[in-house]
Amino acid sequence: MSRLSLFMVSRLLKRMVLVAIAVEALNLSASAQNDPYVSGGAGFITSTKGGNTSYIPVIAPAFVAPIGDRLLVESRATILESFFPRGGNQSGYDHEHFADLSYLQADILASRYTTIVGGEFLTPFGTYNERLSPIWVSNFSEAPLIFSLGTMSTASSVGGMLRGSAASAEQFNITYTAFFSAASTNEQFSAQRATGGQVSVYFPKIQLEAGASYDRRLQDTHENFSGVHVWWEPAGSNLRLRSEYARGAHSLGYWIEADYRLAHFGGAESVIGRIEPVFRMQQTFRSAPDPSDGLPVANTTQPDFALDYRLPHEIRINTSYSREFSSSGNRNIWQTGVVYRFLIPAWRVR
């Protein structure tokens, strides 16, 4: 392991230990609290693009510690090693290390309508970043092509956020999010200066959600990002439909995903009932060159097909095939992965 990777991992572990010590100290002086826990996922992923195969072992632990009735400390880290073929005429494999905190935040329940968030948090744009990015949740090993639009390249922000329910009734629930991020060049807490928010409305009877997002980048070249999302999970069905659209200054795109678990064949725990076919269609369109937005350099169409299998004890096998169509070149993408989700108590609260 290189000196740089050892330095990054050691800093990450030190920060996590300091958080744990601080939370434990607060726990000793608090009463009637819930137990903190460590959850997350560990996996091994292979990815073949254009005939070149990479191997990626990864672990993503998440830490949650309630402190009293109104304060919650939570964090998630990602540690992985990537082995990939050497370029040019060289044979064999090279490798890279990656260790980073996805977020480290404190949540204060200010009222039934508002939660105050401070620290490093996932940028609330669209739905993928906050809801589907954990390896034990996503149906595909790779994020959608438009993932970087609105998430400010690092996918996280450093600052403050307000979120909660603006209005709630039997027929609907309206939620909101508003945030401000400061510019940060810290190795573990990098972020861009930005502001934005999101509003969503959910209809529980038909289990339909629709929402809109907006981000404004306030450093370097000022840019606006906007997006909408629609999720639908028909009641009494194993079908799930998810979609997002996002637009930046020089590009736009969308993705639509449908998955259906075959649970009606003998139940969700049967051999066939554990199978979950998934299809995702995505496209990106570019109006001008922009190396900072993270999207393909040319218009791209990419259908993705996946077949996931859910084994007992929170183990899942993911397999997928994608075909990328672009004026810069077409290619096949094959990916497989084995993911294990874990949940363990961190310590007992006295």
C-alpha cells in the first residue's frame, strides 16, 4: 500500500474513532436513548468495458448514533481497491486505493416540521445520491450517466441544511430541503460553494412521488442545475418505477428504471421469488463542451439490463449488461457483483 493511501486510511480511521469517543461521552450523560449501530455493505465487483476487466473489492460502513430525543450523529465511509489493466502495450494489472467519508453530519430535530443538518452531507439533488448510491441498495454497480449534474462533482456538501415536511394529510405529504455549502479544499471534506433545494409531493394511496430539484454553483463559473424525478410503486405489486431528469449549463439527460421481483412465484423467499429483473434506459445530450460536468463528451444512449438474485442473510448477486451507443464509439459493459449488507450494534447505551 502506498504512503498516500496509508495516510488517507489512517486519517479516516482517526476521524471515525474521534466521533465514536465523542458520541460515547455524550451517551454516558444522556438517558432513555436508542443504541447506536454500524451498518453498511461489503462487496466484490467486476467490470468489463470494451474488453478490459477491472476488479473492485469495497466496504462502505455507515455509523448512526442517536443522542437523546432530538440529536442524531451519522456518517458513511467508502474504502476500496481497484485493480485494472495497464494501458498501452504493458501486460498485467495496476491498482489504486480510495478511502473517503461520504458524509459526516449531525441532525437536530427542531420541530415536527424541520430537521437541522450540519456538517458534510450528501447533496440533495434528485434521488439517486441520497437514496440509491449505497452499494447494498442500487440495482446497478454504476450510477446513472447524469449523476454528476447537480451534485457538484463531489456528491457532498459542507455546510448546513434544513429539511422536513411542509404539509401532511391523508391524501398527500409535501417535503422540502434547502441547503448552503461552503467552499472547502480539505482532503476529506472537499466541497464547492453552492446553494439549492428540493421539494417533493407523495401520494400514499397510489404510492406516487414527484419532485423537483435546483442547485446554484457559486464559485468559479456560476451555473444553474435543475431536475425533476418521478417514482411509482403500485400498491400490492412488486413493480417499482423510478426516473430522473437533470439539466446543466451545457448538457442534459434522463434515466428511467423498472424492476420487478418475481415474488408471486412461490413467495419472496422461494428460489424463483428471489430473482429481480431490472431494466434502465438512459440518455445524455450535450450542447457545448464542458469537462467539469462529468457527462460523456458526446450524445450517448445506454440501455442497461440487470438480473439480481437475493440470497438469504442479506447477500445479493448483481449481474448486468449495458450497451453504450455514442458518436465517440460504441462498447459493451458487463458487470457482476456480490454484496453483503450488515447491521451490528456499536455498543450498549447505559
